[in-house]
Amino acid sequence: WRCLVEGLEREEKKRWGSLPAGEALYGTAGFRDRADRLGRVVFRVGVLAALRARATRGKTDSSLACLPLSNYVSPPFSSLSLSLSSPAASVGVMITASHNPVQDNGVKVVEPLGEMLVQEWEDFATRLANASTETLGKVVEEIAEAAGLDPGLPSKVLLARDNRPSGDCLRELLVSGAELAGAECNDYGVLTTPQLHYMVRCVNTGGRYGAATEDGYYDKLSSAFHQMVPECPESPSLVKVDAANGVGGASMRKVMGGVRGEWLKVELCNDGSGILNDQCGADFVKSGQKAPKGVEFLAGDRCASFDGDADRIVYFWKNQGDLFSCIEYQPFSVFLQMDSFSCWMGTRLRLLQPSLFTSNSRNFRSLSPSWWGMSGVPRGSLTKRPISLGSVVIPPGVVQTAYANGGSTAFLEKLLGVPVACTSTGVKHLHHKAASFDIGVYFEANGHGTVLFGSRAQEKLSVAAKDAGVSEAVQRAASLLYAMSQLVNQAVGDAVSDLLMVEAILIHKKVVKDRMVVKTTDFERNCVSPEGLQEAIDTLVASKPRARSFVRCYIQQLKLHVSWLKISEVKRKNSENSRWVSHIQPSGTEDVVRVYAEAETQALADELTVQVAAKVFDLAGGTGETPTR
Ligand code: G16
């Protein structure tokens, strides 16, 4: 260590003389500051990464290489059973300041499986960054001793940077620090943050997670997208993407090179010619509830914003007419909270695993078979025999933070019966918690999020997808979920893969061919078309005390389809008559059939809503991937 430390001290003096100790803090996502104040910190993060790689490598030598990761990596990974394929663990370092202005920069360390740096080493990082030049060597030796490091062990650091102008200079300092601390460096150049996380995971799993190249990343995503959506939709989805003038634009463009245009089209805006994160990007849109500059869109267009390093995504759109003009600071759009992503995914995961619903969800137990038909499971199969993927049910869970919209939490917990956990802000906390579920969905309201499939869940899915002993529907559900596990970035939230996943889910949603077939009279209380629907509603209503229900089509000259999975549930108690009402109400002016129901209890109102919705699906021409009739 002495020899290594002397080299470091010499370099420090040469570059920074005797600058006083700093006041940097390894925060929510590493160090962030104005780029011109960050040089010495980045140099020292190079040193830290070289030490951290030794710490993981030292414990993954031949005797431990095949054991579950939980045996030798700190607690955040204890629920992952993926083992490193070789004793040569590498760590990653990403140079980015994400959503912050272009004059800023930042640096963060990535663990061997692509997660955020473990807590103990965050403290080491802060100590190292704040040491004076004179005490630097001493701090390095203290860390090495505390972590039991062997200076003779090799060490490898994988690095990348976003497209900030300061990135190149900081990269040079990072490599210098890492090499002086004995590491070999592999520079991937300009990448998104999630791509670097992906590379690190690929390298450390010997390619089992994917090929550790840019092309490997794009190929994996595009082929998983097509596996999730095997049949060409009637018309391609179109999304306008605000890339914040960051690194995500290039990544999106390249991945779209492998995605068939008949499935999905992406129109890129703010793709690098403007100033990074300047009046654009996910944080601008989310915090300001405003459209980004540089994106022209009409009512009904679906738009998404990335942040500068493409680890966040938010969706937004403009409302039709003046429906929301009363919300003065939000005149242009209804903003789609990220919590809705959790809801979509929670819905998707639950719908594909119907056997779960017999356990704890009163509401879902009572759903009609045709509801399941909409999700890819043959109608009738639920009530006749429980479906399971192999012998083990794979329970999903959702993780949110205090910022999550309360409605989304209630929807997930009460309607879907999905357990929802809450953690402190920070991907590192959410990710850790999500890994405790077999399938863990996590999203922060600001746009970070992903879905983690534990190795046990992945194995079950891949077996069930090919198991001749299960029904075709189970095989299909399992292979769809398996494809989702390949599409979504398991290391960290990834705007590009999240976008593809959301679009795949939206393509998958079940539709009726033409919502305009639903026609009503009597102030929308009586449905005259399609034939038989009103009679069916009357029968359902008569079966429940104090019940009422109607369906209506929002009359506008829109074509398209009915969305069934994009549900925002609205519940309230009508104080005048003490009846509960329940809607399935996708949104204000979307192309949907609305279903309204009320009944004596909330449970009955919920039940009636879905029963009527199922009738609409049956009688108004529900279409989509399955329905096996
Ligand atoms: C980072 C973290 C996120 C966190 C965000 C804001 O994101 O990865 O988990 O939500 O900072 O954190 P805070 O509220 O503490 O400022 P990013 O996209 O900026 O790297």
C-alpha cells in the first residue's frame, strides 16, 4: 500500500498543490457539483473504484465464485441469487450530472451487478473525497484495512460518461486516479447511465446477462420488445421523445434501428443540438408540469421526456378541448405520473398470474372470465381451474416513495391486492427493497424505475413458457413475462428500455374495434347499441342491492380503441344516499367507453363495474392477442 499511496500523493501535489480538504458528499447518486470544482473528487473516485473492485474481487476468488451473491456482497444484494461467473469482478464509474444543468457534472460508482454503491463504501467515498492531500494516503490505507483488501489483487474499472463538454477532461482524471491505484480501466466512451450499468452486469456475469457491447444492448432490447409483441399491431404506436439534448437521443435512435417500424415509431426531439436539460427533459416537465420546448404535439399525441443521462422517463400529453383549463398552471396536459407505470405494470403482472388472485384480493376473485380473456388468458380458465406457472406462484410487489400519488398506492393495494412498500428517496433504496420480491416493480414519481425479476422467477417463467404440461395460455403468459424480464433493465431504471416496455404493454392492452358502436339515449343512461348490452347490464344491476350502472362513449371524432388496462379508479361515497360508486375511467377525452357503477357497498360497486366492463368487451367487439372463445 505504501508504494501505491506514495504515487497517489505525488500526483495529487502535482495537480492540486496543497489545496485544503474539500466538503464533498457522496449523496443520493454520487458526487455532484459544478464541473470546474469536481476534478479532484473525480480523481479520488478513480482511486475508490480501484479499491472497491478489489473488495468485490477479493471475495469472489475460486472458493466463492459459484456461491450466491448474498454470500459475499453487502446486504443490498442479499436477495439476488445470481452469482458472479468469474472471480474477476469489475466495478463501474459513470460521469454524469443527470438532470442538472450543463455546467455541472457528477460521478458515481456502480456495483458488480449494476446496482448503486453500497452504503459502507459511500462513507468511504466521502472520507476519501474530503481528505487533504497530506492525509490522502492515510485514508486509503484505513479503507484498505477496514475492507481487508489485498494490494496484490488485480482490479478493473469500467467507465462511461454522458455528453457534457466537461466529461472528457473528468474522464482523464478518473482514469489517472484508478490506474495509480492499480486498476485496469475499460472506457466505454459516451453512453447513457443505464447502459454503463448494463455493461458492468454483463461483464461480471460472463455475458449471461447480455453481450457487454453497445450492439449487445440494442439487440437485447429490440429482440425482447418483439418477443413481448409477437404480432404486428393494426397500426404502429407513435411516441414523440424529448431526449433533453442528452445522451439518450442517440441511444433511442440506435435501438429503434432494430425495432420494426410497423410496431413502433419514435420521433426524436431535443436530440442534441440544443442545450442539455435547458427547458426540456424529464425533470423540467415533471417539476414544472410544463411541456418541454422543442416538442410540437397535438391533443392525443403521446410524448415522453428523458433526463440528460436517460435513466428517467416521464410521459405527457395534451388534453382535448378545455377540459382541464381550470387548472391554471397545467393548461396543456394531463401529466402521467410515474406511479401510473407501477399501476400498469402491477396490473400486467397480476393479470398474467391469475392464481394469485385467489389468495388475497376480494375484488379480483370476483372478476368475470372475460376480464381475464383481455389479458391473454382464455376466458373461463380462471373459474374452472386455477392457473399457476409451474408449482410456484410468483408474487409481485411494488416499491414507491413518499412522493407517490396516493391514488396509485390505493389502486395497487386495494384493487390489485399487490403489496406496496415505501422507502426513502433514492434508487438505491427502492432497488434494494424491490429485490426482496420475486418480481419487484419500483418507480419514483420523478421518473426512475424498473422491474426486477429474481432468478427464481426467471427460471420459473422460462420453464413454464415451454412446459408441455401446462395450458397454452399459461405458456403464453409465461413467455410474455419472460420477454418482459429481458426487455427491462435489471440493473437500474432505464428510460430507453422503460419506453419500449410501456409501449409493448400499451400495444398489448385489449381493445374493442370501435368504441363508437356504443350508443346511448336518455341522457346516456340507456344503451341502445350494441344489441343486448343494456339487457345484460340490467341483469347484472338487478343482482345487486341498490345498484345502478351505465356505459357511455365520449362522442368525438376519434377512432382508435378502448383501453382496458389504463385504468384510473375513482371511488367516493355518495353521502346523500350512502351508496358507493365506482368508475372505470381511463381519462377525460381519451378514446374510451366509460363504465359507471354504484351499489350498496364498495365491493359490490367494484364487482359490478368489472362485470359490466366485461360485457362491453364481449358485446362491443373486444379484440386483441387472445381471446380464445
Ligand atoms: C438521483 C437519484 C434518484 C433521486 C434523484 C433526486 O437521480 O438516483 O433516486 O430521486 O437523484 O434525489 P434528491 O431528491 O435527493 O435530489 P438523478 O436522475 O438525478 O441521477
